[in-house]
Amino acid sequence: MRELLSELRDWDAAGTPFALATVVAVRGSAPRAPGAVMAVTATGQVAGSVSGGCVESDVYEVATEAIGTGLPQLRTYGISDDEAFGAGLTCGGTIDVLVRPYTAPADRALLRDLVGTIGAGRPVALATTVSGAAPTGAGRLVLADRVGGSLGDEGLDAAVTDDARGLLAQGVTGSIGYGPHGERRMQDVTVFVQTYAPAPRMLVFGAIDHAAATARIGSFLGYRVTVCDARPAFATRERFPTADEVVCAWPHTYLESTEVDARTVVCVLTHDPKFDVPLLAAALRTPAAYIGVMGSRRTHADRTARLREAGVDEAALARLASPVGLDLGARTPEETAVSIAAEIIQHRWGGTGRPLAELTGTIHHTG
């Protein structure tokens, strides 16, 4: 949804009718995960994707029909058969896609609230009925301090609100089954809860050419990127136009004063002991998901020796990804940034880092 915010704002402001197609369930291998969204307007404009091209043509037709009727539709797309690319997945999996029109004023107001909340960087969840006793496509917006919309039953609303806040705290999207009045451990009503937590952070330390390339690819991957360096001549907005913020401060001082959570990735590209040692000692005290450090193997050996002297234990040192990145044979700053990004993705989803051609089994990891 984040990548569609601009289009959705424009269409809503212009009064253009549109529909959103959302992947609400995946079984087996599939190109996109639950929550992937494709938008279609009454004038034929398309944004986003639900399968990377396999079923988009059919979803477009369903969305056009839904805009005309004002009624949501749930479609299932499975393994490609003789109709192949018309409405099947060549990867062998199955996806359920909910196509929901946004033509009614109340529905558009709910989506407008969602888009504005996401754009403001506030955590929010959208709960939508997918199947069962409740009306398909009913929506409820859930934030930490308020709610909006209804799924059609007071008990169901209450149960979904509690569960949506729990999923939002974890940053998890998924489906939950309920009874018609919100009873737990029943499957009369299926509700898809899509969570939108603020973008994870990428902290890049060291205002060098490699940092500029890493900041660009971090933004491309959806991170909120901060570049930090203690040297005023290097830590400038002009040198890092794609970063969300550029900070001139001693790296360890800044790190100790800023928010770091379990989704944050830290890229230390300074390879200067006077910066690296206090910075890494501070970084290893945080719950950061990934701490990558640039430098040769000799530099890494010297750095770890200094960290041991500073009191860092072996378990903490094992968290360091150093030398940083996957072995891609990278030479340029841009190629090195790709190598670093590849390792971050591998670390996040548990990939092997090996060529897919050398492996068997499923291609798409489910996390």
C-alpha cells in the first residue's frame, strides 16, 4: 500500500472511482505475500501488483466489474492450466485476492483515513472481512488510540480490534477466524488484518561514496535512512539527497541517543578505529536486526581485538557481519551497496545466499 499512497490521494481528490485488489492468503509458492495490493480506476489506470504479472489481467477485469456493481469479490488463482497466463500462477502456488471497490462515500472516507495515517508514519491496521457470515469487504481501521468503521457486529468489532492491535505491535499481517459475534477459535468469519508499522530504519555511519550508494538502495528497499558522520564537510544534504536525514555527530553519541529496534539495520562504513570501536560497542548493546561493518579481514581482526579489550564478549561479536556484504565480486560503491543490501535481505528472510539455479524446492520464502 505504501507505494500507492500518491496515486490513491490523487484519485480520491479527483473523485475517481477505483478498486483495490489485495492478496489475503497464499498457499504454496507465490510471487507476492499477503498484503500485496493492486489498484484499478474506472478510467483504466493501474498501479501496484498482486502476482508480478501472472494474474493481473484477470484481476483488472474483476476490479472493473466491482467498480461498476459496487460489490466486492473474492477470487482464487491457482496453478496455471491450459489457460495459463490468463488466470493462473506459473510458480505452482495458490493465492486468494479480495477485490474491493471504493465508490461509496463511507468506504472512501475510511481509506482516506488509512492513507493519511500511513503517510503520517503512524502505526495502523486495516481489518477486512474476507468470507463467512459477515459482509465480505467490510472494513475496520484500528490504531492504538482510536478505531473507525465496522465489520457489522459489535462483538466481532471488539474481538478484531484487540487482535489487530496485537498484530500491529508485532508488525504482523495475517488472517484470523471468528464466530459471527467475535467468538474465538471459530471459523465462521475470516478477517484479514493488514498492518502498517512505520518504515524500519537504516543507520549508515561514515559519509563516504559507499554510504551514498547504500543510502540510495536503502531508500529503494523501503527503509527510513539516516546518514551520520562527525565531519561537517562530509555530512551534508547535498551529498546524500535520498537520505531521510543527515546527522553531523560522533557516531556512537548519535546511536546512543536515537531509537533502535529489532527491525533496524546498522551499516558501519567508516573503517576508522576511533569511530568504529565506540560505535560498535554501542551498536552491540541494541536489539538491531543487522550490524554490518566495512573493512578488510585484517581490519576486522584488529577491530574485534579492540572490542574485546573494551569488554565486548564473543556472543556479541558474533552478531557482526564483517566484512560486510555477500560475495558478489563487487568493485564500485554501487555494486558494494547491492552486496550489502543482498546480505540484509538474506539475513531478514533466511535465504542461503546461493544461486537459485543450484537449489531445489520453493523459490519464494514465506519468512
